[in-house]
Amino acid sequence: MSSSPVRVSEEVRDAVAEGRPVVALESTIVTHGLPRPRNLAVAADAEAALRATGAVPATIGVVDGRPVVGLGADELARLAADTDVEKLSVRDLPVAVARGACGGTTVAATALLARRAGVGVFATCGLGGVHRGASTTFDESADLVALSGVPILVVSAGVKSILDVPATLERLETLNVTVLGYRTDSFPGFYVRDAGVPVPARVDTPEEAAAVVRARDALGLRAAVVLANPIAAEEQLDVAEHRAVLDAALTAAADRGVVGHDTTPFLLERMRDATEGRSLEVNVAVYRGNVAALAAAVAGALAAPP
Ligand code: PSU
Ligand code: MN
């Protein structure tokens, strides 16, 4: 029997075995989503905030060809500092393992590795989704199809408004992914509370979200539950400013012929510049709200007897 290349930290393994709350965290946010050196500070804060609630953080990434569930502080710092580190979705994992590469794992790869280690709750900023113009480019994140086959609960602030949000929700429906609005009837637009599309169902407490997860498992369904958590009203970008800045960034991308995987970094950087860094602060606030305030509570509710 060949042994798995995946390493699960002792802390995570023990917590899973004892049924204590564990929350998985991705690392593409750290390697590709946030600017250095802020990236490491945000990642370390997320872990500390989880620990303060009594939950165990399981940050996931690939170090020297070894997928790790529960990165050590030194490993996380290494990924955060490395400018050559790769962005690894599911299709990239075999190559990274075979070559001994380092990488940040996307929502798709993180969800898969988390579930395999027995972790049922995962917090991130925003999911990947359907890009604008995907009807001709076919550019749709592997996050969507991965979530259709991984029974995990993922807390996110919806998807970034640079994507085609209505099309993303249509695809999630097709892929049998359960989408819940947390204390909202509208799917969140990441930087703003409302992307203008209704959610299929709403929950108002962590216990209600946990009950949906238990029902999914009792039904033998294997798809993810997405818990869409809007940013606090006082922390969102001004709605009119958001629309103007987004439109300008999309126009600039079209004018310059920016396509494919360069699109997201280009748009995010334009929005960051146009808002004088405020879109970055919103991003950090979103993450804090998803990780410590909500994912920890749902993990706690799932760990407690129903
Ligand atoms: N959304 C963000 N920031 C990010 C990502 C998504 O606001 O850094 C990352 C996540 O790791 C997500 C990935 O899983 O990008 C999706 O990339 P792609 O569209 O290439 O699948
Ligand atoms: Mn893509």
C-alpha cells in the first residue's frame, strides 16, 4: 500500500479525532490574494482569532511537494514570503507533488484536502466563480465543480463582484451546491452587502446552518454547503463608488486586452488603486468576519450534540 503524500498536523488530527471544532483556511489568499507583507499578518490574525474562540485552525498549503493540513507558523511564513510560489487548484496538485513544489491552495484544492482530513468547516474570503464573458472563454473557476463533490461547509462573502454573479449562482444550482444567506435574503457582492441576486435559502443562526449540514449528511448528499456572509453595513464600500470603480476597471481590462488568469489580479489592483486602498481593507474585514465571527461558531455548533 502506498502511503499518502498528505501530512495532517498532530494538533488537527487530535482535534478531529476528539470531535473538537476545526476550521480549514486556504493559502492562495496568502500567496496570491493579498499583498506582502500584509498577507502573513492577515493569515496569522485569522489563526489567532480562531484559537481565541477555542477552535483549531487548519491552514492548508503545499510545502516542498507535500500537501499539509495544519501548516506550522514557519511553513506559513515561508509560503507568504516566497514570490515564486505557485497557485494550486486540484488539477495542479499532482504536478506540485511530483515536482516537490510549494504552493498556495485554492478553495477547490483546500476543500478537498480539508475534507479528506475530516475537517467539515472552511472559511475564505470569496469563492472563485464564472468570469464575465465565460460563454465564449469558458473561464469558470474549478472551485465550483470541486464544491459539487466535497461535503464541506464553506463560509464566504459570496464571490467578488468582478465575476458574473448571477451566472455563478446558476452554476452552483446546476452543481447541486446548497447556498445559504446568513441573515440576508440577497447574495453578497463581497465588497458590498448585496449583489442584486436573491439567495435560495436563508439562515439566521450558526445552529440553523449546522442543522442544514446535518440534514445534507443524513440524506447522503456529497456537495458543499456555501454559507454566504455579507460584510457589515458600516464596513462595505460605498455602493455608488463600488459600481464606478468596478466599471472603470472592467473597461481598462477590455481596452488593454487583459484576459485569462491575469484578469483577477489586474482588476483587484485597479480597484485597490482607485479606492486608495479601501478595497483591500474591505477584503481584510470580510475575512475577519467570515473566519472568527461565523465559521468558528458553525464549527462549534457542529461539534456540539444537536
Ligand atoms: N477570490 C478572491 N481572492 C482570491 C481568490 C478568490 O477574492 O485570492 C482565490 C481563491 O483561492 C480561489 C481562487 O479559490 O482564487 C480561484 O481562482 P480561479 O478563478 O483561477 O479558479
Ligand atoms: Mn480561471
